[in-house]
Amino acid sequence: MSQELLLNLIPVIAPVVITISIGFTWAKLGRDFDVLFLANLIHNVGMPCLIFSTLTRVDVDPLVFVDMAWASLATHIAFAVIGALVLRAARLSLPVYLNGMVYPNAGNVGLPLCLFAYGELGLALSTAWFTVDSVMVATLGVWVASGKFSGRDLVRAPLLYAALGAVLFLVSGNKPPVWLANTTGLISGLAIPLLLFMLGVALATLRVANIRRAFWLSILRLGMGFVIGVVAADLFDFEGVERGVLIINCALSVGVVNYLISQFYDQEPDEVAAMVVVSGFISIVTLPLLLAYVL
């Protein structure tokens, strides 16, 4: 890796790593941190405002966001199919492990990485990818873990309405009222720092089980994500920022949200926690290589 490339990567990676490290240190010092409260705050307030503010602030053809949304859907389906086949072959439980193969840390890590790598456009495109990810988590992810499908969680998801509201403004060619733009822009500022902080706390506090299995599943998640991201970028004819955003989001570590779901539905949360933690630490090595590739 050349010195020039390294100097270009530091401003992208450093804010992410430092904020995660603060959360990690905070937890190791035994300081109070209400994960459930902040998760609810981010999901119901911070992320909807971030999605609305970002999508309506960037002056881009709405079809670009639609293409990214379709690419997100296609890559998630590929994750699910390949993950299910590998887990079945290994005789591992789908309700326990499949979500970890499908849903990466697109919110905690993908959004800030794309922001620092590509600016507002990168954040907007990553938001489009993440919106599809979040909708699938709230429906199919819950179905895999619980065995029950309900559209109620989808209907009640604030981020869905935030995305739809943003799309209406984009299609109409109008900008939201200044008071609404300022309000959502202000509140959206809490989402990314708290997501990174929460990831650091999770890496420090989650109880893990079966490190060896978690290691190989983490390698599968990271490697599969990268390959699918590259193939999908070629199939969708993505170039530049679009290509980079898609590959980055696909090749991220196992999402913390999978642990929360497994804990809620009692699907061996320690096993899922191991995947989150191990893949998170492996990504310390893979993220610089990933960014070097896309940049």
C-alpha cells in the first residue's frame, strides 16, 4: 500500500475507529450505557431523520437511489441463498446463524465510511442501501428468527415513512420546508456517532461462544459479501461512487442488530454475539484493504 493511498485512507478510517474505540473504552471502564434505550432512540428518531435529511439534501436524479435500492435487494437475496446453502451443508441452525450472514453493519459502519469516503453523495447512496436492509431486517429477519411473519413491524417502522417522504420530495422536484429540513438535519446528527459508539460498547460487552466457529462464519460473511458486492456492481453497471458504496456495504462485518434479534427471540444469542465480535475485529484488517480497493 503506497504512502499516498495510506494518507488518503486515514481521514476515512480514523473517525470511525476512534469513535468505536471510545465506546469500547467506555464499556471497559464500567460506565453506564443503556443499549436498548439508545437503540430505540436511533431506530425511531435518529435514523428516520438521517434518511429524510440526507436523501432530500443531495441534488441527484431519484433513479440513482432506486437503482441502489434494487442492488441492495438483489445482494441481500444473494446473501440469504448462499448463506442458507452453506449453513445447511454445515448442519447449522438457520434461525440462529442465517441473519448474521445476510445483514451487515451497514448502519454502524457503512454510513460513516461512505460519508467520509465519498461525501454527501456517498452517504445518500449508502442510506438508500441501508433503508432496504432495515426493512428486510424488520420483516424477513424477524421471520427467520421467530418463525412468524408479520407486516405489523414494517408498517410501524418510522424509517420506512421517512424514506417514502423523501422520495415524494425527490420525485416532485421540490425541497422540504426550511423548518423541516433544519429539524431533521439537526436530529440526524445524533445517529452516526451513537451507532459507532454503540458498536464499540457491543464489542466490549457481548458474551461470546465458540470462537472457532465464529471465526469461519465471519470469514464467510466478509468474503461472500465482497465477492457478491463486486459481481453486483458489474451486473448493475455501477461505476465510481455507486460502485464503491455498494461494495463497501456488502463487505461489512456481521451487524449488531442480529444479536438484538437473537436475544429477543432466544436464538442462542451468545453464538450470534461471537459472530458480531469476531467479524468486527477481523474487519479492522479488512476495512483498509476494502477501502484501498474501492478508492
